[in-house]
Amino acid sequence: MSSVKSVIGIFLLIVCQAFWLTAQNKKLYFLLAENEPKEYRFLSKTELSSKTLYGGNIPVHLLNLDYDDGKLVLFSVLPKLNELRDKRTASNWKRIDIDTLKPNERIGMQQLRDMHRNGQAKYLRDGYDYRDLKKDDIVLVYKSDSGYVQSAYCLTEFFTIIDNTPLLFANDNKVCFINTAVPTLTAKEFENRYARARKTSSPNDVRNEYASLRRPLEYPVLFLSHSTATGRDTAYHYWLFSDWSTQDAPNRHRGIDRFVYVPGKGIIGGSFDFYFLQLQKKLWLSDNFFYEAYVKEQVMLPSQVPRSY
């Protein structure tokens, strides 16, 4: 009888895993239109290249939209890792016939709103887990000159803009908020202080094999480092303090871990260490490279600040 129960248990476990994998692999398609004044505002589209930071010639597209006066959605589109060959580029976009999509595969702005609201509420309630604010199960569909295209790999991130909301301490700025009035602290200053206090580097340091065993304080923090003048705009430079807790899969919960934000245009530049760490051997990048890029706050930047739509 015990052997029968064991077989049934194993069978149920396999079935549950199959359902879980199916749910994890389910993709939702969002059609981004440049002119949707009633539902959202399409802020900007920026093209970056990995050449200046990581090497290779891997394209990165950042697309920003905002809604409800202060809610920002960032779509970061990159090639699929398994389609990259050595250091040659792969396409970020593929043609799609939107008529082939089923109704339950398509989502609209209301669904994005719900994801944003529910993800932020869960994060603020639970205090640490913010994976619902950084999702890779949404396929971005965009109308190009030659027809509709879909993203190869898309990371969707939700932020709330709370510009000019004074905070007393820099680490009061949770990862879901972009606040231009938060006290500044550079990554290098932080690491120096952390090393003096803890006698080791922080969980942000990929060289630290024990970093993944420690949570960074009580919740991940979005620090403001400094601001720069970019033409008529002011660009605000942010960096993420989080962990590398995922051992057997990409740490996509880190998202765009350093970025440049311009009010009215969104996020126009940044870094994706979690993505390029998976290409470490192909691009001849060391753990020390990623640490130096972090403390120096290096990012990929566009050749010019994108125009607002």
C-alpha cells in the first residue's frame, strides 16, 4: 500500500510541476500604440547598444509609457539568449500576425493597471518580494513601418513617480518609487561604508559567493546617485541595492539595476547585469568587471536624448 501511495504521490508531483511550468511559460500580449491619450501616454523609445558597456553588439530597446499622472511602465526589449551566436547581434523584434492571437492571450491597459496596483501593494505589504513589479511574461507588440512586430524578450517594470517628495534618509526610497528629492548616495560611497561596517562587500557584489545568503536590509532600495544636465533636461541617475538570490535561473528580479531617468521622457538609459551575466563567457567578462561597472555606475546611453511623443 505504501508503494502505491508513493507512486501516486510522485504522479501528483509531476502533474503539479507540469501545470506550474505551463503557467510560468504562458505569455500575455500587450499592443503598444503611440497615440492612446485616453488610456496612457507613450513617452519615448530609446535604442541602446551593449558595445559601450558590455562589449558585443547586442541591441536594447527601452519603451516608456505613463498613465494616471505618475505611473510609469518600462518595457525593456532584448534578444533571446538562446538566439545569440558568439558576439553577433540577434533581433529584438519578430513579425507577428495579431489576428492569430486568442482573446485570452491579449491584455489591455486595464490589465497593466491591475498588475501595477496589485504588485506594488503586495510589495509594500510584504516588505521584500518585488518580483511582481518586474515581469518577463508580457510580450510587447508594436506597430512598425512594415507591420506588427513582437518582442523577442521583454522585461516589464512598474514604477511610481513621486518627484519632489522629500525624504529624510536615502534608504527610505523603496524600489517601486522614482523620487528626485531623495538624498543622494553613490554606489562607491555605499560600498565603502558597508565594507567598514560589515568587513565585507554588500550583496550587490557578484564576486561575493555568500552575498546571496543575505538579504539587503529589510527590502530592496532604489538609491539616487546624482543628476546631470542633458541639453534642456535634467537626468537623474539611480542604482539598485538588492541581491543575487537566484542560483539556477536569471536574476531578472533585479531588472534594470542602474538607470537614467528624465522627467517627461522616462528611463532613457541603464544596465542589465542580470542579463549580460549570462553572457559572461561569450563576452569575456569577469566578476570583477561587473563589480567595477556597479561601483562606477556605468550604464548604456543613447547617442542622443530621445524626443517626447
